[in-house]
Amino acid sequence: MVAQGNTSDEVQVKDGRSKAEKLRDRELRGMQIFLDNPDNQWFIWRMLEKCNMWSSMSRETPHDMAILSGKRDIGIWLLEEIEEAVPEVYLTMQRTAKEYMKSR
């Protein structure tokens, strides 16, 4: 159960916001550290591919489209996290993937 604060108490509101900001900073810092490693960047790129980020949403059945939509939701969230934490790394990952595809 989530503890409820008093929204009319400025101190409690500020404390809650401060905790949320600290948590968000920790999440972004974790993403920055993780994406500092080229192998981790490659792994994330593969995850984005598995989320069908660069393929058509069109499928034969509504059920298959719903599954694909759920996967893409995760991919979109992951891209948003990358863009907020380390915006320049997305282009690096894209270039690396392109070079890899050329070498195959």
C-alpha cells in the first residue's frame, strides 16, 4: 500500500517531490553508466530490434498486432529513457548497427 501524504502540507509535498527527483536521478545515472559500455549499447540496440521498432505494425490478426504494440511500447519507453539520459548515444548505436550490417 502506498503511503498517502497531506497535499495541503507544503513540506510533505516538497519532500515527496524531492524523493521522486532523487529516484529519477538515480535511474538516469544508472542508464548513463550502463550505456557507457559499447557492448551494452549493442545489447540495447538488439532489444530495440526485438521490440520491432523499425518494422511495420501490420499483422494478419488483431491479436498479433496487439502483441506487437505491447513490444513497441517497451521499445518506445526505452528510447525515451536513452534520449533523456544520454541523447548522443542513440546516434552512436545507430552508426554501429549500420556498420555491422554493411560488414555482414
